[in-house]
Amino acid sequence: MSKTLADILGWEEGAVYKVGELYYSIEGVNLYYFEDFESSRIKTNQDIIIDLLELVNEAEKVEPKKY
């Protein structure tokens, strides 16, 4: 069984979290973010976020070769 975004982040589904100047909430397979409680929520599919997180975890810093 694959992990959900809530599992990866350690967040509770439906709860609201503030990161920087934005608020975030996970509901089902969607990550919502918004500027304040009066503004519209913007939906992002969790699969996109999980793919990005996996890329970050697998990333390896490389130094360019000097000739």
C-alpha cells in the first residue's frame, strides 16, 4: 500500500497547517493551499507532490568537473 501525502508529512487529514505565509490542508488525495480563510482554496493533487518529494529525497548534489 502506498503512503499518502498526509502520512509522508505527518499531518492529520482535514487539519489546517500554516507554512510561511500560506495555509495548507489535505483532504483525500488533494492538497489545498490558501492565503487566508476568506480566500479561495487552490487544489493540487497529492500524486504530484509525492513525486516531487521523492525526487528531493533521491537528489544527489554533483560538482561540475573543472578542466
